Amino acid sequence: MNIGETAEKSGLPAKTIRYYEDIGLIAPLRSANGYRDFGAADLHKLAFIARARALGFSIEDCRSLLALYEDAGRASADVKRIAQEHLGRIEEKIAQLQSMQDTLSDLVQACCGDHRPDCPILGDLAGALTRKI
């Protein structure tokens, strides 16, 4: 099938599919006239990559996971290690976002939001700038 059909069936833009080919995640066959000819295996790989990307895995993680998926002799410990490392990064990001939310929530609560010029939000932002200088 051509790239348009593959894009439609996979739900991925043709540009993304071309990018995945450029970086070597997929390697569709080429017809005699040079057009890409995607098969069921390519479609399956694209679905695999799309799901991994939706879970936030990096391109390099996707490359590793795809290689492990295609290796019948793989050790599930290798797959788990990649997933655990990614989970750790997600948990760290969640903690950072929670801290940001707590700080901003406190600042919003402290701001009267009235006609007066005093604003703890601006004061905190200016204080952060002063601390860096």
C-alpha cells in the first residue's frame, strides 16, 4: 500500500511516517518506480511506535523496544528496564509539576486580584530574577 493508505490506516501523518523511515524505524519496500510499498508488517510497526510514543517513550526508546519486540530471544528484563527508566522520568516530571502547581496555587491565593498594585505573583517572579543576578 502507498504512503497515503498507510497514513490513513495507521492514523499517522504521512510526514511522520516519512520521518520514521528517514531515521530507520521502518524500512518499507520500494517499487520499481521508487514509490514506498508498505506491507502489513510496516503497519504493525507503525502502530507499535505510535502506541509507545503516546506513552511518552522517546524515539531511541522506541527503537530499543522495537528491536526487543522483534527479537524472539529477548529477555523481558531488558524491556522492563526501559519501561522502569521511563516511568522514573515520568514520576520526576509529575513531582516537578506538582511543586509548580503548589507554588502557583499559593501565589494565586495570596494575590487579592483587586485594583491595588501589590501583587505577590509579580513579587515572587521578580524575587526569582533578583536571586539569579
